[in-house]
Amino acid sequence: MLRKTSLFLFALLFATIRFQDAFATDFSMAQIFPIDRAHSYVGFSVQYMGYAKVRGRFTDFSGTFRYDEKDITKSSGTLIIKVASLNTDLDFRDKDLRSPNWFDAEKYPLIKFQTKKIIRKNSTVEAIGDLTIKDVTKEVVIRMDACSGRKKDVRGDTQVIFTGGTTINRKDFGVAGEKWSKIEEGITAVAFDVEIELSILGLQINAPNFTNWVKNPDTAEGKIYKTIKESNVENGIQEFRKMKAANDKDLEVGTLDTVAHMLLKENKVNESITIFNENAASYPDDFHVYNSLGEANAVNGDLAKAIQFYKKALEINPNNANAIEVLRHLEH
């Protein structure tokens, strides 16, 4: 009996390991889409005096989602919103909403949402996750329309678009607005229920677009890339170091990052990692350089290093939505 039990436990353990391995192989960096804020929308509306509807939006937010086109239920996302970016097109109202009367943006500067589960509902999906406003976290369900699927735009980049929304009770999250919550003649000045509207566009920048950024040899990116193409990576790095020593005004953290991403898109992964490492050495306090190193090492199959670099990025910026989302899958 003991031997049979041992064999059963061994088989169960083996099956569990195989399942975990299978899940791990389902994930790839090709499924990761940073949110393009310029073409996304995070808004809300609430009834005022029982009849009028006041609308507002948040203009500063960041996020990343995983999109699994084969199985939408394996998709996930992380969204971080800066409360101070709240805008209802009326200055005195916005100042009041940012004050301790409502959101208290100074004490609670961020709103966060992270999915826990995606459920398919015929042609639509429900994104179930934790919403944190102020110091309150509650589970909410965001009902999403049919996903766009992968779309190529005119620049050759890949887009995936989700739209949807939900309704929350603001008082559940400590957004009281006491002087506006009095009920007179059966009407609350500002309703408790708030409708949230989302239009989220995830963007992967592909080789054709990076080519546009490195094709001009008169720019810093173009000069370094041209040196690499005509010679090698080492000479490209030497060119960068000469520019840096000369305090070239065109140099910034994005210069080498663009060159390295161009190489990554050309499937020159080792060369891109060399450039990303040089960028990290030059700008060690910028979390973006470690995001890029994490990405390149994940593409290269070195998950241990990828995790190390994403954790470094998160150490520098704990609200780095990209690192938060990718680590959810790399560390699974």
C-alpha cells in the first residue's frame, strides 16, 4: 500500500511539473504589449443632481498586458494611473477632486488595476481583477467588448485593442466627497455609482518603424547603427563613447536603446544585449535600461537573467507596470 501511495504521489508530482512546464512554454515576449497612452483612454462619468452627467478622464497612466491570441483566458494586464492627471475640464472642480475631499492625490497618488482572471463570454470577455483606490483594494469585473486581435498599422507596428468598462460605488473606495453626498429630495448631488470607460491600445513597435529611427546617419542613433552595420558592435560602442565624451547633445538614454532594439528586431539578439549592457552602464539609474535588458534576455531564452533585470527595473521604479506584468509570467 505504501509503495502504491508513493508511486501515486510521484506521478502526481511529475504531472504537476509537466503542467507547469507546459504553461511556461505558452508564454513569450511576443505576447507582451505596452499600453500606448496616446491612443488609449481611461475615463469616468457620474450623475450630478440626478440628471446631468459629468465626465472626466485620467491623462497620465501606464500599463502592459499579455495577449494570448490562442487562448484569451491566458491574457492578463496591469494598469497604473496617476491621480493628479484627473481632468474634468473645470479647474476648480479638478482641484477639489484631487483634494482630501475626494481622491487625496497627494497622499494616494496612484490608482492600480491588475487582472486575476479572464473569462470568455461568447464574443466578449470579463476581466476580473483587483482595483486599488486610496488604501482600499476590491475585486471588480470589467466587461470587455470583442478584442480587435492583432492588427498591423500603417507603420508596420502591431496593435491589440480592448474596450470596455464597469461601474463601481465610489464610497466603497473611500472617495466620499461628504459635502456632495447629502441626499435632498431623494437626490444625491454627486451619485455614488461611477461608470468607468476604458479603451486600451497595446503597441509593439516592429522593425519598419525602428528602421525609420536609425536610417539617418546624421542622428546619433543613425551614426551608431551605421557604424555597427558597416563594421561591428564594438566599433559602434566606441562611436557612442566618443560622442558621450564630447557631451554630444543628441545623446540620451533612448539612443542606444533604439539601436539595440533595431538589432533585436533583426534577430541579432547577442549583439543587442551587448548594446543594452552598454546603455545600462551609461545610465545605471534609469529603470528603462533594465526593462530592455530583461526583454532581450527573455527573447534569448535566459529567463534567470531576464528576471534579474526586470527586478532591478522594479527596484528603481516600484510602479513600473511593464516589469510588474512580465514578472508575473516569468516567475510563474
